[in-house]
Amino acid sequence: MKMKKVGFLVVGSFLVGSWAVGQWAGFESAVGQFGSGAVGSGAVGSGAVGSGAVGSGQWGSEGVGVLDTGRIQRHLHTLSTPCRDFTTDKLQNVYVVDKNNRVHKYGPDGREQFHFNNNTRGTLQYIDPTDPFNLLLFYPELQVVATLDRTMNETAVLELFTAGIFNATAIGLATDNNIWVYDQAAFRLKKVGQNGEVLIQSDNLSSLLDAPPIATQLLANNNIVYLNCPGQGVYVFDNFGQFHQLLPYPDVVSLQLQDGKLVLYSDHRVRAYNPETLQEQVLRGGINSDVQVRYQGNRVYEKEADDLVRVFSRTP
């Protein structure tokens, strides 16, 4: 039986409600304590954009989220490489992709440490830095996934056609160091081993759902896999590839995981969502279109119109 949308309820400026997907019981927007967290993972080319003061979500007497602009930012340093995209890891390293497809790794002190370059695979679309010692790089044009160690040396290359996958649109590191892949042609989530063997796969989602996922990003955390589909929402799977629910966030451009919580980057705001408590917190509003923003622990990273990444600290 296909899962169908039940409806939405708009409270203030926040979208809440329930979807009859899996056993999704409801979505409640309420204050949540967002940790300064551990695991970071980011998309190249899909970071949220914005500028202005960093804020934390506070809730008025009527329960509507408003932006607290009381947080103070202090500029720490500016990275020297102009870039088209960037991401960060849980150790507050920064991975900058320049306009020549070269990846530069900067340490927390703002100094460049290592770099990696391979222009034989087409455009680098995505970096998954969930594990700073085992980076994933995704080249969709040739359907290639490369892994790098902490010094940015290539340790393995997986050509997805060896797993019978010819139209992967999202990849991510599994907790057992295998690779989750969303096969858009087959409408299946698959876990692939280093030798190209398909270890786990979901049911055909086109027969299970009214609208199968059109995915751009994949993140795995413990026993949960999140599949981000802008315009649709965030699809949630378990560690066996079984679909559970659809989180109603169609406006989310990219996701990040920190301390078990989801950081949701949209075109106009940044929020944190706790999957266990179903609580949401506004981290930032008033987003402009020419600044890409990313949070990592007590730091904020901003790529501005000059394509340089500036690093700021923020109050707890």
C-alpha cells in the first residue's frame, strides 16, 4: 500500500504536521537544546547561504520561534584559497574545493595542510567528511567514489558500475565503512562494499511511495540513513535499508549531522532538528543569497561573494 501525505499545519512561520509514512506520529516544533556537537558531514555545492548575526532559537509565550541575535561572532581567520564550495569535519578542518576541482584541507588554525587533485573524473560534486580519516569524494559524471586518508592521499576508488549502479545521485559513508548509495535509476537505497558487492538494498521506492525520492545528499548516523530530496523532504531509512518516514522539510537544500541532531540549511534560514524529541530550534534567519554558511561546534564558516571562507567563533 502506498504511503500518502495527510496534511500540514502552519504555526507562525514553521511548517509542522503529520505524515502517514511508516509510523510517523507527528511533527512538533518546540524549543530544543542543540549541542555543539561531534559529527559533521556536508555537501559540496549544497551549503545553505546567508549572512548576518548568528542567533539561537528562542521561543516566546505562544511557542513561535524567533531569532535571538544576541550571539557574538569573532573573526578568527580567512582561508586563502578562493573556492566554489567547502565543507567541514568534526575536528573543525575545512575542505575547500577551488575552481580547478582541487581540494585544499585547512586545519582549525586556518593553515593549509594538504591538498588533493584529480581532473580525470569530471566535476567533484560532493565530499562526505563524516570520518576525517576516511573522506568520501563523489564524481557523478563517471559514477566514481574515491576515499582519502587524513593527509589527502587516495586510498581506494570504487567505480559504481561494478555494483550495477549507473545513475547514483547521492552517496555517504556507512558506520561500518561501506558506502550507502542512492540508485536513482532503480529507486533503491543500496549499501555497497569496497569490492562493489551490493550488501543491502531497499525495496523499489517507486512502487512503495506516491513520489519516489529524487535525492541530492545522503547522510548516515548510527542506525539511521537520511536521504535529502529538495522539494520533497528528508526520507528516513534504518540500517537495513527499510524506509520508515518522510520528514516534512521540502525547503532544505542540505543537511548536516552534529551530535545526533540534524542541521537543516534552507535558502533563508538554518535550523536544528532533534530526531529523538522531534524538537526544532532556529539557529539563524535573515539569509541572503550571496553567502554560504556552515556550522561546526562553536564555529561558523561563511563563504562570501569574494569566494573566500571566513571563520568565526560564537558564544555558547
